[in-house]
Amino acid sequence: MNNSFIFRAGILAFSVSLVACGGGSGGSSNTAQEPSDNTPSDNTDNTDTPVVLSDTTWSAGTDRVLGLGFNGNSETPEITMMKGAPVSGQDGDVFSIRSVTYPATELSEIKNIDNPTDSRDFQDMDVISHNNESYVVACQDGSDTPGYTSAVSLHIYKTSDTSKVAEIDLVDGSVEARECSEISAGFTQGTNDAMGAVVYYAGATMTTSGSAQYRYARVMKVEFTIDTTADVDATDAVVMDDISTVTRASEVEDFMSGVTGFGDHVYYTYYDDSEETNNLVYANSGSSPATVRNVDWSANDPFVTGVAQQMLVKDMFVVPGEATTDFDHIYMVSDSDASGIVVAGYRRDMNLKQAMTLSSDTLVQNCSDVITGVSDQGIGQKLWCHDATDSGNIIEVYSPVHPGS
């Protein structure tokens, strides 16, 4: 998720009310995961009244939602959210990780992080699960302050014991991640005591060696082995096996704001400053160098009809095709001033593309800021997103079909 401020001219705001009954509350994260150990039910009936998940401690105008994650199954999902807020009189903000499992509806705090002297903010969060354990992966900015430079760090917690943490700095030789736009995390394969995991990072990086320092946006791939039978702070419980650049921006002014992935496959958004175009890009990180293909580009902001400007992607989520001949569906959300879900499609086996399009589904027109959902049962399954019309609420919707499908 990206928290940079970008001016939006002529934004069209939606005011579609979302009727909801009592339900669960729950981000990022968004974001796609490998199929979980719990198989979601085959629920493609999106005629049910949507559920609303609430944070009763939300402070309007102060709190900001940062990430959203899903674990479990479609009927009894566990939804986890991260929020942040400034604190008067201290350098750093306070952050709260909150979670709820259906049929409960209120997000309860499972972790509080108060940074009184640390101005490096958390920017995004995702959730991964294996062996009946869920893990929060949170991304904290680095620092460019002379004399106090530092790399982006990932903080990994078990939701069952958030008092323990594993911290990993994102450093690849002379390249340091510095400013987190978004992360996407997922387990891959392995055994309970040696489970593989991948985190994709999108954001600014700094090359720190040589006579000059260069700052470019990159997508980086971070590979871990996690012992799911151990505490995360135990020796060798979380080991970073590799970190590498999947792709790098060609100019320092170019901007990467969103990322979502599964396995070796990753989608990201990229603003080409020299061409003034918004790009959705696919990369296969399993090849060396990565195979990179442009899925769609537009001078106009897909969230704001007819307006030529840089789009602000706050979060992304992918639903992979159920077969290799199916389209992946890629979902994107912006901020509350440009609510709704932009959907695109890509068929990896034939390089077939479906353009970025603002969904006309009225149930998703209030989505903003964060998005997550069921990723391993095809489209039409449940998604969760922040409600642009009612801050602090997470709404349950269904993944829309691309109009070109």
C-alpha cells in the first residue's frame, strides 16, 4: 500500500450506500496468497447481504488503515487489519493490529506497536498461514536521514503470540529497500519445520555503494524458510534465504505503488514519468532474468473516468486462474476519493490481456485503501475492503468478473 499524497483533479466520488446486516469485521493487505490449508467453500452466490466488520476504536480523521489480510475459509474467515495514527508530542506513530473471526463482527487488538522515538512508519501488512498458524508480515519504512539511514524491515509475528517478532532488513548487497509502497506474502512449499515463503516488495530503493547514490523504484523478491513449529524469535525459526530484484524502474522519477503475487508470478503497477502512463505489469520471477510483460497502460487514471493523471494504487489482490488456460483477475483499489475496484485480466499462457476497467458492480463501488480475499477458488468468491463511506469499517463483497470475460 502506498501512502504518498498525490493531487487528484476532478475526481468523481461515488455515494452508493451499502446495506449490511450484522457480521464480521476485518488487509492489504491485501493481497494474494498461495492456496491455504483450509479449502474455502464453493460460494459463488453473491446475493447475500454483505457483512460489515467494525473497529469500534476508530478515530475519524486520525486513524489510517494500512493493511488487510485473510486466513481460514469462506464461511469462518479470520480477517486481520493494521492501522496507524500520529501521537502528539512524539516522533513516531502508534500502530494497532486487529483481528476478528466470523461470526464475530468486531475487530479486537492483538498487537500494539508504539514508536515514540522512531519516525519510520509501518506502511503495509499481509497475512500468511500454514500448519494451523497465521503470521502477520508487516513492512516498516527505512530512513534516508543522514547519519541515521536504515533499510526497510519486515516484522513477522504469529497471530497466536504477537509478543515475539522476527525482524528482517531488506538489503541485497549495495541495494537497500528504503520506502515501502506495498508487500504481498505467501507460503510456497515445504514441511512444517521448513516451510518456504515469498514476500514481494514494491517501493523505493537506494544503491549505497560507489561515488553516487541512486534511488530507483523496484520490485524485490524475498525468499524465506520458516519453522512453523517454533516461536518466530527462536534461532533459525525465520531465515531469509535470498533477496533479489525482479525488476527496476528505468528512471528515478518512475513510481511503483502496488504489488500482488503468488509463487513465481507477480503483478505490479508502474507509473512511467517520461511517458506519463499508468502501467499494469506481469513478471515471472522464476526465470532469470525475470520475464516481464505489460498487461495494460493508460494515460488516464482508471479510477477516474476521462482524467489524464497518475493513478494512486493503494492495494492490489490477484485471483489466479483455476487452470493454466484461465485468466488471472487482478484487483486494485485507490483512496477514498476515488473508490471502487479496478479489475484487469491476464492469461499467462498466451499473453492475452484484459484492460484495466473500473468495475460497474455496485457492491464494490465503496471499496478503497485495502483489499484481500479468497484467492484459490476462482472469481466470484469473497473479498474484503475498507469502506470509503464509513471509515473504520471493513466490508465483505465478491470478486467481480472483468467485463471482457
